[in-house]
Amino acid sequence: MADERNLTERGVDNSLKGKGNDLKGKIKDAAGGLTGDSSLQAEGKVDQAKGKVQDAVGKAERKLDER
């Protein structure tokens, strides 16, 4: 089923989820650093990267919808 929301709504949703993933990743990265858990730290870095990409997609969707 196709997503019937416009690009701006999807873009805002993606940006918010992306910022959430970035924040979650920063927390995991910091916790891993404090506890010496390199696996948790690496997982945090992956979440941060995922969040940054998701936020960028959201920004692009909103920009496309402005046209």
C-alpha cells in the first residue's frame, strides 16, 4: 500500500526518527566508552550514522515537496 502522506509529512517523520536514532546512538556510544564495551560503542556509531542518513532523507523529501 502506497504512503498517501505528502513528502513534507514523510520528510518531517524521517527527520524526527533520524534525530532519535542519532541521539540513541550517542547515548550508546558514550555508555560503551564509559564501560569499556566496544561492541556497544560500535552499535552506537552505527545508530548515529543511520540517524544522520534518515535525517538527510527527510530534509531532501521536504525540499522536493517545496517545488
